[in-house]
Amino acid sequence: MAFLHVPRPWQLPESQATSEAAFYNRRRFLKTLAGASLAGAALPLLGCQKQLTADDSPLVGTRPLSVERNPVFAQVERETTNELLAATYNNYYEFGSSKAIWRNAQALPTEDWKVEVTGLVNQPRTYDLDDLTRAFPLEERLYRFRCVEAWAMVVPWVGFPMNALIQAVEPTSKAKFVRFTSYFDRAVTKGPTFPPSQFLPFPYTEGLRIEEMANDLAFFAVGIYGHTLPKQHGAPIRAVIPWKYGFKGAKSIVKIEFTETQPATFWNTLSPNEYKFEANVEPDVPHPRWSQAKERLIGPGSQFDWQEVPTIKYNGYGEFVASLYA
Ligand code: MTE
């Protein structure tokens, strides 16, 4: 995300992402995927599957997840983004402020992951990943993805609706908001050198109104493109709220807390005028420093290879969410 008005030298390493994506050529990519789907067919849980990618791949450490695509979210009128492009063009400030952070993100320790669900709920609980996938059936959904920076992708996520978790933990009548907290350990997630990480309000947090969380579209992703999440996408579990700007989707979640009042969140704390708590995709509401009327649909080949298309209100999901804002 852009803090300052003029040249952003810390974004220069983005050029590396393109050369890396070009290096992991299409043939190798298809081979990886073919192997992944065969091997994954009979192995439903996240923990006990064989890793299928090499250490030098942006998909390192991922395991196949073979699940059905939800027919309601089976298609988008735009082309699905090239997987290696999506895996090498990321925002994950804990690991730096350029888009080319996938190698840095490999430092994230994802073993024995726990997600604490706490706050105003009748059934507080700490889940490990297998608990989550046993409790909540996984499905695949193809969603449009829109970053506040005005780039966009189309991504197939694997996960489960947030509403399923709401049902399981039973928020009390006082619960009006939810807050997601991402993993943070300053020794591991060093953060960017510019802007210096100690000035950023880590851990990364994001939040929703509880009615937004209960909307059918709000999703916890544990996978992408038919396998577990690569670390740079927010392994092992992240939020995806497709009618809002991408920054609402906290990565690598360790805590989900139900609260009575609107929680403080990372970007909103840094710059409330630029990054609203609500943050719905709205073409007519410009960011203070740029228009949101159009977006750059990234791909097919590299990040420099994009198509400019009109931004759609609620990112095209008005039929599901407009009533929340009536
Ligand atoms: N979550 C954490 N913990 N840290 C981040 O820096 N960046 C956000 C969001 N979630 C971010 C985060 C932003 S600005 C975007 S656009 C998306 O992640 C990018 O997701 P992707 O890299 O998987 O495409």
C-alpha cells in the first residue's frame, strides 16, 4: 500500500517478481498442478498430505486440496489470474513493502497453527487446522479480488464461509463486530525497512461488522488454486471479503475476537482518511490520492501486462451485499 505521495523506492524490487514468474514457466507450472490434483484426491485433511513443490518455487510447501467448486461462485466473466503471477505479486507488510516478498514470507512458521476464537461468544475455542477442516466442509469459490491500490485479480480460493464459524461459536447478543489478528513476532516477521517497521501498528488487524461477517460471501481461505495457501498468500488461514478492498482480508490469522465496539485496525489506525473501516469497493468514491473508477486487471503474463477495466460497485457482488448498506 502506498503511504507517500511520490517515488516509492521500496517498490523497485517488484521487477524481480516478473523475472521469477517468467522463470517458473508454464510447463513446470502445469506439471506441478497435475501432480498435485492426482495426489490430493483421496486426502482431505490439511496436515497429512505430501508436499509436491520444490524449495525454489513460489508454491513451496503447499499441499493439494481436492474439493468441489461451489456452483454459485463457479464463474467470473474475467479470466482467472495466472497462479504464479498471483503468488509473486503480494502485499504482506510483515515481510516487506514490495510486492516481491514471497521468499521473505517463507520464514513464517506455520507448523502447529492455532486459531483462538474469543471475546463475546458462548463457545470460545482454540482450533488447530485439522479441527477447522473437520468442523467446516471446504469448498472452492472463484472470486474477483480488488486491492485499494487499483489492481485486481480473479482467484479460486478454497475454504469455508465465515458464517459457519459464527454458528459454531455462538456470539452473544452484545457482539457487534469481529476483529482478526495476523501472526506477528518481530524476530520472524521483520517488516519493511522503509517505511520502518517500528512505526507500523503491528500485529496486522482487520475487522467487520458481525452482519458483514455473517454474509454468505465472507470467507476463510485455507487454500488457493487447488492447494493449501503458500505462505505469501497468508498461510495457513486468511480472510477473503470479496466486495471490500483487499486490505480487509487479514492473512495468517491467529485470533478471531468478537467485540461490542468497532475494533482498531492496521490501515485505519495508520491513515483513517485513506483506509476506511468499511472499505467497500466503490468506483464513485475516490481514494484521497487516486481515482477508484477503473482498475488494472493484472496478467496474463506479468504484472506489467494488464488490462484497464471499469471498477464495479461492491466488486460485482451487489446482489449479495447491497442490502447490508441500504
Ligand atoms: N494481511 C497481513 N497480515 N498483512 C498485510 O500486509 N495486506 C493486505 C491483505 N492482507 C496484508 C494482509 C492487502 S493490502 C492486500 S491487497 C491483500 O492482503 C493481498 O493479498 P494477496 O497478496 O494474497 O493477493
